[in-house]
Amino acid sequence: QVQLAESGGGLVQPGGSLRLSCAASGGSRSDGIFRLYGISWYRQSPGSQRELVARILSSGDTGYADFVKDRFTISRDKTKNTAYLQMDNLNAKGAAVYYCMVPRIVWGQGTQVTDSS
């Protein structure tokens, strides 16, 4: 069974940066999963619905929500079965639980990003 594990969350000051990671595990079924199916990052803050932040398709094409364009970058390391979300110039609205997911297959448990201001 494929599992996803996010890491890299923490406290962030306005204008700061964080890099989130999403590691896939589960033996041979996880090999190349991001290349085959793509990967998406979502976030959810208290009282709000979960929203799409960024995604990378199996083709390698990327897409971003308008509220993070030019500040966040999604990427994947196909050899390590790991995906990343580089978040720069963070603001208070970036405080949320961030989840990675492989479409129609699996969600991670989330990693918390907290505004320290």
C-alpha cells in the first residue's frame, strides 16, 4: 500500500520561506508514482475548506493557485520518490496544514505551517 509522508512544516515569519517535502513509500508500488500520476499540494486552515495550492502532472506541466503564483514552486525528484513545495514570501494566509496527494490514489497526513507573527 502506497503511503505519503509530508515534512518540513514549522513556524514562519511574514516574508519567510519553507520547503515542504512529500515522500512516497510502499515498496515497488511507490516507485515512480509521482512520474506516473503526478502530485498535488493542498492546504487547509481552520474553518476553511481544503484548497489546491499547486500540482505537477505526469507530463511535468505545473499549475498554481492564483494566491501563490510567483511565490511557490512545486517540483519532484523522480529518483527519490519525493516531491517538494518551496514556499517563499509567506504571509499569514499561508498558515495551514499542507497535504500532498497523488490523484485518485492516496493522501498524506499533512504538515503544519504556523504563522509566528
